[in-house]
Amino acid sequence: MHPRSARVIADLRELAALTTDDRGAQRVAWGPVWRTTRSWFSRKLEEIGVRPELDGAANMWGTVPGRSSRSLVIGSHLDSVPGGGWLDGCLGVLAGLEVLREARANGVPPLTLRVVDWADEEGARFGRSLAGSSASAGTLDPDAELGHLVDRGGVRCGDALAENGVSFDTMRTAAAYFRGLNPAAYLELHIEQGPVLEEIQEPVGVVLGTMGVERHMLRFVGQAAHSGAAPIHLRKDAFLAAAEFALACRDISVRHSGPTPKSRVVATCGVVKVEPNFVTAVPGAAEISIDMRALDARVLAAMYAEAREASEVAAKRHLVEVKWTRVWDIPPRLMDETLLGFVRDSVREVTGRAPELPSGPLHDAAEMVPLVPTAMIFAQSSPGVSHTKIEDTPEPALDASIQAFLRTVDRTITHFEG
């Protein structure tokens, strides 16, 4: 194992021991374990002579000044979902720490180097993901998007932020702070969180971009009735319409998926609520969610149009009505071609191959794409799952991904230095 990889992995294991219990990682943003995590990270920065700094959205920055004021930003997140894994997000931040560590040991770097721990990437407590990075990107409206949010314990989002020294007003300053850093590029290392690299037996992958998302809630409304008294052909069964819609969306995703990871698409119905929800009643209303993702914007638009049509067909067949409510959407965010070239070369040098795949999950990098040249590297997940305590990556794959990432950093510095 490369010594620099070994240092990153040692940091990861130290953090896991500090912030994990028998249910998994507990670094939920804005909470006490998250604050413990950030205190630990602050000490790690201070050990190499770097003073941590918080912006108005509570993003934590560590900086090594360079000969140029232009910045290479390396980032990811230290927060986790409840019962999460030891690598999700942390890998990228601590690989960035290693970049700063090496830079401090070798004198003044050509570019200013910055590592950022984005605040609340997961959105696990209040449901709004990418909070810190979207504040920096200027795409977050704190009052409109956070002001109404309440966690399961009844705590308002604004009160939780205030507990951490943040307000909606300060969050609005994060975009100007980011612009003032003079960013030239953004790089992120992350675990894949899925099974593709494991399936093709590759330790490291080149991320082409993050998939676009269409996320909606549908409400089918029919008529509740007694399960024994209502004949099948006269029922207005809202759940059957919702179920037919869910199956149709699966067919849509299969129809639009291509043979390569790049052309893979997905559709998921993850929430179903039935009313009146007891065993002897025909469901008179049903809510169902749809989350559709694709790397190609045209494909995503076609999937959405076909899902709308499928909902109308299902509603008509089961004598109900359907209403759509948009929850959230984001277009596909494709990585920068120049930086992708650096990633491909670096991964190929380390592993001999450079497999390419899109990211189905969103990452902070998605918020950076419109602002600066951006690229990502994936480490294999094995098993191919995340957001669970069994999340893992074999050490050889961690070693290879960290080495490829550090080579990408070096290539990027050389490019922007010139």
C-alpha cells in the first residue's frame, strides 16, 4: 500500500472509532456527534499548521496558500445518515487532508489548495440534501427551502442551525465567500455507493457526471368502499392505479436503459400511502412517489413524459383521478472534459484501465459543475451498498482510488499553474 493511502485510511479508521456505534455511523449534520467530528477534523488541520474556517453556511475550510491566489478546491462531506457507513463522504475529505499535509511538508504549492467539508450533504435530519454546497453555489433559498422544515423530534431547522451558529441570513453570504476564493477547479473522491464497479471487478471508476432527477408525488383519488360489498368491476381503487403506475415506471426505466453503465437509468417508487388504510376497505386514495434519474437530459425528459402518460392510463383503467406535485428536480451535471482526461490518465496509470460510469446519487460536485471545472473519482463499494453500517471498500481498492485521486490533483495543479 502506498504510504499516503495508508495515512488516509488510518484517519478514516480513527474517525470511525470516534463516531460509530453498533448501529453504524452517527455523524448526522447539526447534531452533537457531527460537532465532535468537526472538532476532530479541526485538530487534524491544526496539526499540520492549517487554521480551519467556517463560512456562513457552516462549510468548514482548510487552506494552504500557494504562489497563485487561484484555488484548487477539494471537497466532500463528513456528515452521515443515521446508521451510515465509515467511508461515505469522509473518504473525499480525508484524501483532501492528505493533499494539504503533503503540501505543507513540501513548501509553497503553485496554486492555493483548499479542502472543504460541506455542511449537511446528506439532508438526513431535515430532508434538504446538499445544503452547504448549494448555499455556496447560490442555488439555495434558505427561507423558502429550509424555513418550514421540522425534524422527527419537532425541532425546526432554523433552531438547529442556530444551535450551530448559523442563520438563514448567514447562509446567504456563502456564495460570495465561495466566489472570493478564486476557485479554478473542484475535485471530489467518493465511494460509488452502488454495485457497478464490484460487478465488473474494477477498483476505481471515472465519474462522467451526476444523473438528472425528476422527483414527484402523485395522488390517485377514487372512492373508499367496503371490501366485501363493493364488486370488483365497480370499484374506484386508488391503490391499484398507483400499483399499476409503479410497474409502468419500472418498464419505462428498463426500456430506456442501455447496455453500458453510462446509459443506465433508474426509476423508483419509494413512498406509498393508502387511505383509509385498513384491511376491510377498498383504498379511496393513494399517494406514491416517483424518482427518475438519467445522465442524458433528453432521456430523462422522455421518461418523465411517459410516466405522466402511464399515470393517466392507470387512473382511467381504475376509474380514479390523478394529480402530480413536483417535489424537486435537477438537470444532469456532466463533468469537465479536460479534468476527465486527467482522471482517466490517473486511474489508468494505477489500475491499467479507466472504466466510466455515471453517478446515480447526487454529490456536492453536482452543485460545483455550473461554477467551476469539476471532476470526480469513485472507489469500488463492496458490498455495493451505502447508507448502512455494512458499507465497505476493500483496502486495495481504497489504495488505488486514493493514488488515482492524488495523481489527478497533481495533474490539475500543473494544468492551472501553466
